[in-house]
Amino acid sequence: MDIREKVTLQDIADLAGISRNTVSKILNGRYKGSPKVRERVLGLVREKNYKGMGEHAGEEPEVKTILLLCREGVSAAGFFPYLVNEIQRDVEARGYILQYYGITPEELRERRIPDVIARHQVDGIVCMEIFDKDFIKKLIRYPAAIVFLEFCHDLWSVDGRYDVVMMDCAYPVGVLVKRMIEKGCRSIGFVGDYVHCRGFYERYQGYCAALAESGIPVDKNICITFADGGRYFNGQELWKRLKNMPCMPDGFVAANDGIAISLMQTLQERGIRIPEDVKIVSFDDIAEAEEVRPPLTTVHVDRKGLSRSAVDCLLQRMTDPERSRRVVYVETEIVYRGTFRS
């Protein structure tokens, strides 16, 4: 290797014959393994003049750490695994370490801040799928820069210095509702807890606005808006609500693909045809949206765009902690499939 070239964390890992993650732990003083491995890595850092190295001989380099904080289990569901992978790639490509923490329901309920944050061991935090307002208020008191991917439904209700990255929700849902009306739908219900998060709320706003522009009132009797929970994925619970509607709607807007697929299965098990009897549109474009039969019309989320915007906002917040809050929207795209075609 030409030592005149810029040396990266991966270069040090390759030369030492260990993983990049191990090098990162050594450089942050969190490595608990062999002292010989540690000394070899620090020796390579000095020898190769790694850019994180301090000015004084023997001083260890500072590598900043970013924490991905999300509800336990969320990173394995829906489109979140892809988003987590994108965030990790983006963070590490910029020379930072990414740590992951899945916060438990008990920790959220008790508003317990993870030790890694409470002990000021991270420089920035990406929060994903955390909407408890009291927990958020407590979290933003800590000095680490924070960006939220999604937020609680009343967006401006929490004062503080942080940023929010959202996907464009209201506009594409509004377009879908108007297209359904153009195709003859006159009764369209909404399925999902629209105060679960800001994204769900904006999807509901887009649905309501499109109906209003078309002169059709929102009919709560054909909507399913259970408080957030597992009832959307319980076919018997869904059918109990569906069969008590004054009539089966021409179509439904589901808050996300998981809810839409559960709704489709519930209807189809009772002999209701999609899209002949009921049209369904949704949001997220998870892998299963294309695999169900018929394939689901939905709104595609730019996961790379979300990741890039979140990391950009976070690094800017780390540089300028006192700047005003920003909400950044990332473009989405409608994908028409078999549950409704334009």
C-alpha cells in the first residue's frame, strides 16, 4: 500500500487480518479481546498515518459512533431490514461506526434511556419507529445529535433540537384515491390506526382530502381504525368489523402493506374477490406486496433515499447542534398492480 494514499478503516482491518468492526471497537476503547491484537492495530494506525490519528505520538484516533435505535424486533419486519442495511452501509462509508440497539417494550413503557446513550458513548442517534412522546422528550435532553425516521403523529408537538426524515405520504395516497373514484368507486374506507405515527396520519389526510375534493364525505362506518396493535392481523377481528359495516365498500386504503395483506386474506377467505368486488391500495412496497395474489397496488418507498437523507441530516446536526429543526421528505412512487390498476 502506498502510504501517501488516504488510509481507510477497512485498510487497517485488512492489514491486521481482522474485521472492520473489531478495528472500530479498538479505536473507540471498547475492545475486550487480545492485547496483542489491540497493539498491532494501534501500531498500524500510527505506521500508516490513519486519518483519525491524533496529533501527538501514541494518542489513539477518535472515531465517532452512531447509534441506530429502534423498537425491538422492528428491524426484522417489513421493509425495515433493507432500510437498516442501507443505513449501515451509508454510515460506514462515511467513516463512522454504527451500533444497533433494539429497545424493549418495557424500556419504552418505563422511559428508560439505554446506557450507551446515558453514558454519552455515542455522537449521533438515528431513531426508527419510536413514537412515544414522553420517551422522545427524555431522549432529546441528551447531547447526542438525533434524527428521527418517522415521528409521532403531531409532528411539531415536541420542542428540541432534532430533525425528522419522512417519506412523502399524503400526495400518492390522494392520487390513488382519486384514481379509484375515476374508476367508479364511490365508497372507500381506510384501514389503520392513523395516529400510530406521522406517516399513517399523513396517509389518512391524503385519503380524506381526495374524498373531499371529489365531493365524497368520509364515512367512518366503513373505516377500520383500531388502536394500534395486533387486531389488524387477526382475521376474525377484521371480519367482525367488516361484516358489521352497512355495506361492503368499493375499495379500501390500507395504512401499510402488512395491514393490506391481512385484509386481503380475510376478504378472500369469505369469498370476496379482489379487485372485482373490492379494490385495495396500500403503502410501503414490501417484498410480499408483489408475491400475494393478486399482487398489491402500493406506494414504493425509496429506502436508499431515506437512509441517505437521515445520515445527511444527522451529520449536519452533529456539526451544527443548535440549528432549527428540519423535516425532510423523500419522494415516493405509486406501483400499480392487480388489486387496483389505473
